[in-house]
Amino acid sequence: MFKYVIQIIVGITILALSTFIAWYEGSAIKDITWEWEYSTPFSRLFNIEIVNGHDISQLDHFVYAAKYQPLFPVIMLISTYYILTVFGCYLLKYQPKWAIIFWGLMSCIILSFSIFTFNSLTIGGEIFFWSTLIIGAISIVVTVFAYFKNLYEHLLE
């Protein structure tokens, strides 16, 4: 149990640092007025009228960072996946039936994120598409592995 907790703490630390850096990098959108129309989906979702840079939602900073400076947003994605993977491995060891559901659900959610970035016009969008597609494919493989491991253990009983 201790090894899982340590890994989750490391994952959360990396997630927090990369989140702060991505938020900072994305704050450049405040000064780029021509990008407000294309990179502020959360401000539009919350019906915020953008008159100056301070009206932009904080969540839009991450959108801008993901589009134009994707390194730290991808690190955020990978560290979140790592935290979930540690939890999934714990489930796989102690609750194999729940692990199948967990990994299957996680693969569906991650693959749905890849749909949002399909045919993106920016390099960051392309990187996000391929990152989520690869992580989703890995999750599907783990789901199939967990299913067959559970099936094999039931056959031995």
C-alpha cells in the first residue's frame, strides 16, 4: 500500500507543477486579442463577454497553452494518467472485477478526448490528439489484459 501512496504523491506533485506552468504559459492569451475568438471556449460557455484580457476565464489559459505551447499540458495529461494507472493497478491486484470496469471506462473517456482534438489546425492540437489516442489504446490493451486475467483466474477455480 505504501508504494502506491508514494507514487500517487509523486504524480500529484508533477501534476500540480505542470498545471501551474501551463496556466502561466496560457496567460499570454490576455495580450493576444485576435486569438480571443478561437481560444476561449470556456468564456463563451459561461457567457462571459470579453472586453479586455482580464475577462477571460482561467480555464481558457489551459486551452491556449495546449494549442500553442503543449509541453506542460501534455505533462498534465500524462501525470493524470499515471495517477489513474496507479489506482488501476491497485484495483487490478485487489479488486479485479472493478479493475475491468475502471480501465474500460478510462479508455472510453480518454478516447473521447481524442475526438475533440481530431483535425486540429495547431501543432498542440495534433500532439494532444496523438497523445490521447495512444494513451486510450494502451488503456484498451490493459482492459483486455485485465479481462483475460480475471477469466483465467476463474477457470482455475
